[in-house]
Amino acid sequence: MVSQAQSKRLVLEHSRALRLFTLFILYVGQGMPIGLFWFAVPAWMAVNGASAAEVGSVAALTALPWSLKLVNGFIMDRYTFLPMGRRRAWILGAQGVMIISLVMAAIIDPAVGDVAVLGAIGFAVNLATTFQDVAVDGLAVDIMTEDERARGSGMMFGGQSIGIAMATATCGFLIASYGAPAAFLAVAAVILVLCLYIAAFREREGERLLPWSPGAASPRNLAIQLEAWWPLLKTTFAAMVRPVSLLWLPVVFGRGMLYGGLTGATPLIGANSVGWDVSQISSLTAAAGLTAGVLCMTLGGWLGDRFGAKPIAILWSAVQLGMLTAMYAAQGWWSTPAVFIAFVFAWIAFDLLLTVAALPVSMRLCDPSVAATQFTIYMAIANFGISFGAFMLGKTDAMGGLPSIFLVVGSGILTGLVLLITVKYPRRPEFYAKQAAAAMVFDSSAPVPAVEGARGTV
């Protein structure tokens, strides 16, 4: 028998350590399919003679579901199985689809030239991954207290970067040594372990572990659950069309462009200019991702707390712009391993540091009553930028060659930098924290008043 004290330790609302570890480990797991399909598979394709258009096509299809996350957010806020909590059922379902898709991919065993098949597999797995991502983001909004949010964000993005690094290195080795099916099955095994972990705890006391287990929905979740589409849509639309919100969209879109463009450009430069194989490129990318994850959980959070989100976002945007300019000007040095290594470490670290710095601004712009959905929209815009950057990589032959991708993504970063300097985005969260307290959205321990369209109200 599990004692009452032990039982409470397996309930998120009762354990700060469990909340932070759960967010961390879920983001580690979420990084695994990203490392596989965004880094290891493109490196495998590039080393085996795939063109920029082919790598870009697979990368664009892989990234496309991440630009559609706003749909996921609306669906999850509207429908859920409350007896298991607001998010756990969605997380378990998404992980189940990921496992099935990866096992099917291993059975199909696509070759490098099967661009459409690889793109379809990447799309299916990442579509399921986006549902897990939105569910975990919603879980963070639902369950974390205000004083945990900054640390939790660092744990989440740091965990994702570590997961990407682990998958990139492991899958790169497995693909080179045993073929793509081995990598697909390895990631599926990790996701299966995460499923077992998610099934072992509850969000709130008294809820069910599994659909057939005893338990009931939390009264608080019943109170805030929206049962009508119109209040959700109306409030979200009003929040998104505010001028300051509209002027934030190019900033997050530009950051996405850089990630999408350079994710595909990295293996192409490594294979075609430096002459490295898939294992070498994957190992370098993994080391850079691991370093970025550590920086995210340490330096990134500290700088934001010390100097403010907007100034640090300006700093990292300016550094990124300088890096892109230097790489474009140094085309004659691309074959030098030291230059390539420095470039990979720099762009991955600066991209993640900019993401951590910009995250509080996205949160402060959210209306607390639709915070999860609005935050998901900002992330969806960023991920649409990733798809656009990957798409533009496939057009570089028509624009003068691979170096042109640095001009494309540089234009996105420059636009974001100008807006960061000129627009008065919210610098401090006090006003928004008061709104959140009034709506009782972010304080997981507070009672929640009835809201329009919620269960039991008109």
C-alpha cells in the first residue's frame, strides 16, 4: 500500500520538485524526435548526396506541424478528459501516436531518396509531438505557481535542448551504424518510458491515474473549463489584435526563420564544404545543443532576471546578426573545420538564449483568461517562421547558392531587432500578474471564480 504522504508526492499540485522535474523530463523527451528529424535525418541525407532542395523539403514538412499549434491549443482548451486532469490525457495520447508512427517508420525503412516518405514520417511524428508540446505548456500554465515560472521556463527549454542533443548524437550514430530503423525504434523506446512516467502521477489530488481508475475531476478544473467556443475565440482575438501584440509577431517569426534556415544549412555546409560524415556532424550538433541547454538553465535565466527580458533579447539579436554577417562574408573559410565548429556552437546557443530572453515578453502579452491559447499562438507563429526558413533553404539555388540563406534569415533577425528597439513591449510583469491574480489562472492553489462559457454558467 502507498502511504498518504507517498501518494501526495505523486500529485503535481503538492510537490514543487515533481512539477519542475516533470516539465524538465517531458521537454527532454520532446527534444528526442526533434533531434532525430531536424538534425540527424538531414545530416544523413546531406552526407549521402541529397540536394539542398531535398533536405529543405523534408525539413519544411517536419517543421510544418509546429506552425499549426494554435489549432492544438484551441482544441485542448475546449475538449479534455477532466477526470484525468486537464492535460495528462492529451500527453499520453500524443505519446502513443508518436510511438506508433516511429514503429511504422522503422517497418517502412525509407531510403535517402524517398523524400516524400521521409517528409510524411517527419510530419506525422512532429504533429503528435506538437500536441504533447501544447499539452505540457498548458500543464505549466495550469499547475505552476507564479514564483516557479522563470525557473520552470529555463528547465523546459534547457531540457528540450538536452533532449535534442542526446537524440542527435545517438540517432546519428545509430543511422550510420545500423540504419534509420534503429534510430526510429530507439526514440520510440524513450517515448514509451515517458508514457509510463506520465501514467504514474496525478495533476491534482483525487483525479484518476488512467481512464478506468477510480477518481473524479478537480472542482477547480470544472470551474475553469470552457464549454463554449465563442468566449474563447472572442477573448483570444481581442488579445491578439492589440497593436503591441501584432508588433510582437515579426519578432518571434524572425527567430523561427533563423532556426529553420540554419537547421538545414548546417549539415549541407558540414558535408559539402568541410567533408564530414553524418556521425561527425551529428556529434557536433549534439555537443552544441548540450552546451546551449546548460547555458539556458544558467546564464540565460540569470541575465533575464538581472537586466530584463527586452534588453537581453536586443543583445542576443544583435549578436546573431553579427554572426550571420560574418558567416556570409567568410564563405571562403567554410571548409575550415574550426570555422564550422564555431558557427554551429554559436548559432545554436544564441538561438536558444534569444528564445529564453523573449519568452517572458510573450507571457506578459497574454490575456490571463486565454493565456495558454494565446501563448500557443505566439509559439505557432515562431514555428511557422521555422517552416518558412526551411522552405527558403530549398530556394537557395535560385537565389545564388547556399550563402543566400544567411541573407534571408538575417532579414528576419534585423526586423525583429528594429522592433525590439523601437516598440514599447511590456518590461515588467506586475500589471499582468495582477490581471492573472484577478482571473485566478496562474495561481494553481487559488479558487477560481466562474467565467463566461464555463461549465455550470450561462
